[in-house]
Amino acid sequence: MTEKKNEDPSHKPVVPPPGNVSEGSSVPIKPVIPAPKQEPELMEVHKHPHHVTHKKQWSEYLLEFAMLFLAVFLGFIAENIREGSVEKHREKEFMESLARDLATDIAAVDYGLPRKEGKNNAIDSFFMYFAENNNAAAISGKLFKTLRRTTWDNRIERNTITISQLKNAGNMRLIRNKSVADSIASYDMLWTEIELYRENYNATGTAANIYSGKLISAKPLLPLYVANQTEAIVSNIPDSLQIPINTGELNEHLNFMMTQKTVVRQQINLYNRLRARAVGLRALIKKEYDLKDE
């Protein structure tokens, strides 16, 4: 069995194409020279800084840290600026609201003070009558109305909407103007003082009704009481009506009325101070926060 040898194709003879070679002629055969084998070209490989095998220099770490720190710092600054702007806006809103509340307080004091003065004037009228009529056993219907006037006046209430929001929700921290914050605190403390005095004031008002009830004889007034369908006790009492009094109760009643007058005067003085403070605080707020009159 003949063993086939592997032949190199480059050494095979070139066969001329048919029809071009005549019989007996020879064609020169050009040997095929194999191309020289080329060695693979070695290429230079550059590692990218983000390549997994790339080892960072300390300067690169420092740059990344600086960029990260700068981003966080700028974000912090931006957030502070935003919060500062929001809080400044809220501060002005609170001051606008407080200025309106102060105007309400001032109006309440202006309405209430003349009625407190009227109460003390009624007490003085009662004093003067008995100073001139030591032995009087009765009073007129007109003086009875004056006596009733010594038992009441107007209760002055505070508008607490804004101050409650400032105090209870911790919003006083928004008031960055120290003079305004101190004035608000001072105004609030004066109201607290008034509330303490009010307890004594209310107690004397209750006692005034009791003393009046003991002094006046009710029998001649009963038909008028029955006929009265209004909210005012004295609405249908004739000025000329003579009403007997219990003279044994008169001395104690007159002394009590002096205590009552003193308590009313304390209230009047406190509310005058309060009004002046409210006016000053409102003017300060309007000036510092550039608020216009409404």
C-alpha cells in the first residue's frame, strides 16, 4: 500500500490553460515563492484610570475627596440658604399677624377702659350721696341704678392667636430681631400680671353683687322684677321710685366699695400700661419689618 505524502501546494507545477499551448512547445514555469511569515506586531497597552487593574495615586484619592467634600458642602450651603429664606418669610408672616392682634388688643382696651372708669364714677356717686344724707333710710330708683352700675364693667380680652403659635410651637426662635423678641416677651409678661390681678378683680365683682343684695329691700321691687323680661335688672325701675335699704348693712357695704374702687383703679392702671406697650410694640414691628398700615 502506497503511503500518501502531504504535498506543499506551493510546489505544484503550474498547468497552462488549455488551448494556449501548442504541441511540442514548452512554457516557462515560474516558481511560486512563499510569502515570508510575519511575526505578530507587539502593541503598547495603556491602562485607563478606571480600569480594574489601575492603581490610583494618592493625588487622585485627594482630588476625589475634595470634589465629594465640595459637593456636600455646597449642598449644605444651598439648603441653609433655602431654609433661611423660608424662615425669614415665616417670620414676617408672624409679625404681620401679631401686628393685627395688637391692633385688636388696643381696640379692646380703648373700649373697656371707659367702662371701668364708669364703674369707679358710680362708686364715687354712691359715696357722695351718703356723705350728704347720713340718715337716709331709702334710695331713689336712679341711685339704685347707680348701685347696680358698681357691680359690673367690661371684661377686656386678649387676642392670643399669634402669640400662642409663637410660644406653643417653638416659633419664637424665628424672631431674629432681638429688640422685637424682647418687646414681645415683655408684653406677654404684662398680660400674665393682668391675669393674676383679674382673679382678685372677679372676686370683688362677685362680692359686690352679694353686698348689694343685702343692702336693698326687695319687697317694693317684686312687681317690677316680675314685669321685667329683659336682660337688665334696672331696665324698668323708675328714677323716682323710693327703695328702702337695710341701714345695718350700709356701713360694711360702703367700706367694701372703697376696696372695690382700689381694685378697679389697679386694673385701669395696668391696662393703660398695656395699651402703651402694645402701641410701642406694634410701631416697632412695623418699622423693623417694613409693614404698611392696613
